Amino acid sequence: MTTEQTNKNPLIAKNEWFIILAAVVLPFIFHFSPYIQGLLIFIMIWTVLGSSWNLLAGFTGLVSFGHAAYFGVGAYVGGLLYFHFHISPWWGLLLGGPVAVLFGYLLGLMVFRLRGPYFALGTLASAEILRIVFGQEEWLTNGHNGILYITTWVSKYPYYFVGLAIALGSVLTIKLVMRSKAGFYFLSIREDEDAAEALGIDTKLYKNIATIISTFWAGTAGAFYMIYMGFIDPEVVFALHNISIITILVGIIGGVGTIWGPTVGAVIMVLVQELFRSAFFDLAPSWVSRMHELAFGLLVIFVILYLAGGVVGDWDIIRKRLHFKRAEIKE
Amino acid sequence: MSIITLDNVTKNFGGLTAVDHVSFEVQEGEIFGLIGPNGSGKTTTFNLINHYFQVSSGKIIFKGQEITDKKTFEIARLGVGRTFQVVKPLKRLTVEDNIVAASFARESSFNGARNVAREMISFCHLEEVAHQKAGGLPIAGRKRLEIARALATRPSLLLLDETAAGLNPSELDEAIDIIKNIRSKLGITIVIVEHIMKVIMSISDRIHAIAHGATIAEGSPAEVAKNPTVIEAYLGSDYNMERFLNA
């Protein structure tokens, strides 16, 4: 956060309005193919998950390696309602967030006793515990058979707009919080917990507030995933590598501790993954499609080495490089 | 009226007694010096007042209220500000944002907090570096940031822990001016830990000397400087303090 971001600035800046407007209007003008819509919906889901992680790790300094825990719980709230009571999983969209918050609080009782790398390992373990429990307790969760639900709409457009609303909701609430007293307190805790206490900051309380907001959006993302995909099983929604780790990488590539970083990270991650998965739309030999994880890994290494602030955090550096190259060409 | 009272405060770390039955009373409006050789327990005393450490026995009373068992942030809210000997800037925030974060202790709106922050920036002469990242400041700037940040929480008592250490002579004069202004312009009572005799002797009203955690003297700067026990604790048994001070 820079000092230029004062409360005099509107919550949504001009160029941000432009992007939001484009996201709302463009689907009406151009007919996106279901394939493109699907990609866009995944960008939304990763934006929510990445932003949620970023509030905790990027702004408050609590690096979670187990965001799949809250994502999975959010997904299973709607799933279990449907599986046991035949209630629409759409209720999960309302309840997924709050229930994830509850789980976050319970897990927090354990992991908040830990600091630094131990906190990260504690969160990682809690997500793994949930994955195993949800896989084993078949009476409750139908175990590894998962939960299947016939999705409400065939068209992806409605999901696109629901996803867009959730993504905007998450990014904008976080932006709003980061301009307030709570936001400054989160940053103080990230920078130095002892100094924060000396400034009269109840660090325990504010860590909990950050966790509540973060787990709420992670749970909501999970609930939306359930409604959209129509199928969940523990290995998918509680996955360490496919959810928890990718969430972190989305944050790192986009920019840890920046408002729009996770959104940019989500776009890059989904595009890179799709380019490789489809072997550059079948233009490249088919073995390329097996390389998407490798490609993404290399991208992360590149970002950590050369753009430690992520694409958004180091945007000034990127822009200077681009300008420099353009000037060279002119000569 | 006494603003803070330490009553037989003791801190044991295992078998080591770092602070041993220390008692003192600071009057409102005073500048109270706390001196002692390295490892005598000065910073530990501050850490006990702020409750970074739990007191082993004894009582700490701030404005008539016992704060011995209160949490660190609660003590800060009650009005005890402090700076750290090993400075703790919020490195990746700008200087102004560091102080804004502190101002939120008494202000709820951003604009209110920023106004307080700007006041403190000019009070501590940080205008030129206000928009720099705090992590990039040289030591003199960091020390002044510590003071500005503590002041932004609007304390009635300020604990200064070696804010003059590592400064060059001109920076030192500036620091002394700031400390004097804290009392004269903001009306804040100060307890100061300092090794630099020029600072402590010139600004303190009263001085409390400790060695090995226990009180060895208390009185005006002149009285304490002449006290044979203090001279012995600092310099060994055979030294002329007057000569040391005038050197």
C-alpha cells in the first residue's frame, strides 16, 4: 500500500471500472465459445482463492500452505446438503463461506500457536487431515466416490456472471479492508509483530479478522466450484498440489501483497496451463501437453528470481524494461 | 503526581535475576533517566513495563491502575509508548504509513490518522523521507521514526530505549532537541535509557542507576554522577567521574 492510496481516491479507480465494465459487457457483444467461458470461469475461481490467500499471506504475513482446507470445506457444504437432504447446492454458496470461517477458527486454535514456517506446515497438515478424513468417512461424505450433482444450467454464461460477482466481491472487499485501520494493522503484523503490539495493536484479534475474511472467500470459491463442476471428491477439492500450492503460485506470480496481483496471477496461470495442456492448440507435438506443470514451475522460478514482487508488484520494472527495448528498436 | 510506579519489581530468567527488587516512581512531567552498565537490566525493565516479559514478582502501577498483568497492546492503549533499542521499523511500509499505522491507536478514520502522522513527521523532522520505505532509512532516521511512531499513539508516558545510540554529534544534538520538545511541547513524561552521558546528564531531572539488576543510586544527575557506587559500577573503583564527564 502506498501513501498515494488515500481515502480521497475512490474505491474503484477509472481503469478498474474499465476492466470491470469490459468483463460485464463483452460476453454480450462477442459470443464467447463455451471453451473460452470455461477458462474465464476458472480465472474467476483462482482470483478468489488467490486473493483470499494473499490477504492472509501477502498482507498479514501468515503464509498458509493449506488453503485447500477452506476451499474443500466450502465445496462440501453445498455437496453434503444435496447428498443428504437433496437441498440445492446453491445454498452452499451462502453457507460455504461461513462454514469455512468456522473451520478456519477451529484450525486456527491449533495453527495460530505457531509462527513462520511452522505455521505454514501446520496449515498444510490441517488440509491433508481434512482430505483424508473426507475420504475415509463414507457415511458422511460418500468417500472417494465423491458427490455428483446435475448442474443447474447447461449454458456457462450464468456461471460466468456468478463467478464474476464473487471475484469482484473478494477483490473489492479486500481492497476496502486494506484502506482501513484493519489493513494498516495487518501490514504492521506482517512487518513486525512485537512492534505492532507496542503500537496498541491486538495482534491476535487482527490475525483472526484476517483469517475470517480470507477463509470466507476461500470457502465461497469452493462452494462455487461445486455448483459449477457438479462433481467433487476429496482428492480434488482438498488437493495439496492442485489447490493449496497452485493458490500460492497464483499469488507469487501476480504479486504477493498487492490488491490485483492474484487476479493477474490467475489469468497467467490458467492461460499457461491451458496453452500447454492443449499443446498450444495442437500446433505443438502432443508430448508438450504433459509439460504444463513443468512450464508453470519454470515460470514461478523465473518470477521469483527476476520479479520478486510479482507481475503487479514489479510492474514498474517490467514497464521500464519494455520501454527500454522499444527505444532500442527505434535506434 | 506519580505517573508510573515500580514496586519491588523482580524478573528471574531461570536462575538469573535480571531485575532485582527495583522500585522507582516517576512524576508527571519528569524526564527520568535509567542508567547502568551493559546487561544491568535497563531494557528488561522496559520489557517488564510493556509486558513483553511477565513480571516474576512485584507490581507496576500506571496512573493509579495496576498494569502488571495487562497485555502489551492494552498497556500501549492506556498510554505507554515505547521505542526499541534494536529499532523495529515496518520495513516495507513508507515512513508515513508506519506512523499512520500507529496513529490508528487513537483515530478511527484514515484521514484523521494521516493528519496525526503528518504532525509527528514534522515534529521529528522526517519530512524529507516521509515517502521512502522505512527499511531504507539510515540509523538516525530509524531512531527518529521510532520516536515519531511511539508519539503517534498519543502516549502520556514515553519509554525511550537508547534513541541516541549510534548517532553522530550533530544528529545527537537534534535528538536531544526532539526529546526536550516531547516534554515541553507535547507534555509527555519520559523515561529514558541511555549510555551517552552527554544526553542523559543534560536532559534528565532525576536518574536511577542500576547494576546487576539492582538499584545502586537515585537522585539528580549531579548527585548520581558523584555517587561512588555508580562510578565503581561503570568505571571500576579508581576513577575520577568529573574528568570523565568533562572529557
